[in-house]
Amino acid sequence: MWDFLRAGGFFMIPLVLISIVGLAFIIERGLALRWGRVIPPDVEDAVENWQPGRITELRRLCQEQPSTLSRLVLVAADHLPRSREENVDSIQTHARHEVLKLERGLVILEIVVGIAPLLGLVGAIHGLITLFANLGDVGVTDHAQLAKGISEALNTTLMGLVIAIPSLTAWSYFNKKVESLSVEMETLCDKFLHRQYHTKHKS
């Protein structure tokens, strides 16, 4: 492995650093976007089965289990004295901020996906230029050595792709997961508001 990295030359250094950054954000987002952390089962069940008049219990549960869903439910509970339209607008405003928090770090993965293969290509081109410049001075006398030089020059291209492929996979997966979480939280908040204002309207 060390020989592979050393053969890539200077450009392997930023590629290794990029791979470390990408891996760190993949792990961090993987932990942060766990379903149970964003939408705790207890809070989800409480919202699903909530009955008007038990708002204090729901507030306490949301405060005991802080999460994205909990914060949105607390916003909805705080604005219950207002009209449904005002409450929905308030939830939507807070939801946009919460989604931005969930998407934090994904832009870094997107940058890694774009930079890694390009940097690998630059490293390969630089290696080939250096190789052929040397061949122009001494001539082609050893075809095996030439093949080895080309192989080493392509190491950075391979490294860039090895970094970009899992980063792209993780970026796509996390984006889809944020979308799924957002839809689920929107559904739960809508049920909560519908039950509250439907009951208030009937009374």
C-alpha cells in the first residue's frame, strides 16, 4: 500500500487528506441521520396516538428526548392558540432550518465527489508528462520500465476514483434518507395539527 501511495507522487498527499475528510463526514452523517435519532420511536408513537388535552405529557416527552421531530412538535404545541394556517407556516419555517441541519456536511461529500477524480486525473497527467519528458532525454530503451512508469502515473487516477465512488454512494444515500425523514416528519406534524384543530372545530 505504501509503495502504491509513494508511486503516485505529490498528488497522493491531497488525495489521502480528501479521503480522510470524506470518510469522517460519512461516519458523522451516518450516526447523525439514524432514524431513531431524528424520529425517536417514543415521540413518534406519542404523536400518532396523541389526544387533545394531553399536551403537557407530549411536551415533557419531547423535552426528555430532544430530536428533530421533538423540536417541530414543540413548535406546533407552542402555536396551538393561533390559527392552523399560522401554525403550519411556523412549522414550515422551523422545518427548513431543521432540514438544513440534517443536510449539514453533505455539501462536503459532494465536493469530495467532484474533486477526487479530477485531482487524480491531474496527478496522472503530471506523471505522464514527467515520464515522457524523461524519455525524450534518454530515449526508449526499456519497454518494461516505460510500462511501469505509465502504471505508476495512473495510480492517482485510481485513487481518485476509489475515493469518489463510495463518497458518491454515501451522498446519494444520505440525500434520499433526509428526504424520507422529512416526509415522515411532515406527515406526523400534519396528523398532529389535524387532530388538534379538528377537535377544536368540533367543540
